[in-house]
Amino acid sequence: MFRLCLLCLPILAFGYQDTKPTVPEETTAVDSLIEGLYKACTFEAGGEPDFEKLRAYCLDGVSFVQPVGSSGRAAKAIGLDPFLKLWERDIQRSRKTKTAFRESIVSVHKRGFGNLMHCYVVFEIRIGAKDSPARARGVDSIQLYKDRGRWWIASITTDFERPGKPIPAWLLAKESSGKKKG
């Protein structure tokens, strides 16, 4: 008993340290988390994404699958750190730091059960002013998991609209929660 108490002293003295940052308020509701995700990706000229907020939104072990385009290479899932490093490198190599980068939500379609939620998010990318024309549109397939009273991003898989592959009309329709009407 005495030995067990000695082992507990550091915890009692310094408190339990969780590896995740403080829970962002917006993670307690799916709509707020999705909105917060795209806001964290948007930045003004000279700025950068809110990488700390993006980290706080993600479950340990989160995976990202990015489109491979016409490169012919196989799709590959990567973790949070490699994804953020690739994105940061892309931002530094592009004009995005000299202008601005905006990702805005066009529509969200959600389906869920219990602690599981799947969201299709149609988004537009703009470089520069808020009213500049969209440079690209795409769809994020986002898997969420609810744990410890909040929603966590478990995975994000992205594809972009391209010639011969438009975004389907059902995804462009305004939000759908999967509930039957009537």
C-alpha cells in the first residue's frame, strides 16, 4: 500500500498530463467541428493555417488520403505529421503566403450512428480575396468518432472535381442529415 502511494505522488503533485491540448469547444458538435476545420485551413496573406487547432481536432492515428491525379501512382494514407509537413512545404513553395488561402464549405451531408459520423463536405478553394473566383472544388470524405464528450477526426480522404468527373448534384444540394422527412 505504501509503495503504491509513493508511485502516485508524482501524479498527485503534478497532475495527470493528457497528450492532447485542451478540448476546443467546437468539437462537441459535428457542425461546429466541420466549420472549425475549414476555418483552421484558411489564412490571410502572410499567415498560415492554424496547425495547433488542426492537431487538436484529430484523433491519434488520424489518416489522410490525398488525390493522386493523373500521376499514375497509387493512393497512400499518411498520418497527421507527414500531412502537415507536406502542406506546409506546399504553402511555402506557392504564392499562398503572399496572397491568401481560403477553403469554404459549399455543402455537408452527414450520416451517423452512435459514436460514428461520416460527412461528405463539398468545398471550394480560393487564392486571394474572399470574392475571388474558386480555383478548385472538391469533396472531403471525413470520418468522425465521438469519445470523451467530443468529436474527433479519424480520417479525411479528398478528391477534386475535374473534366469528366463533376461533383454529383446530390452532393451539391444543401445539408442533409440522413433523417427521413414526414
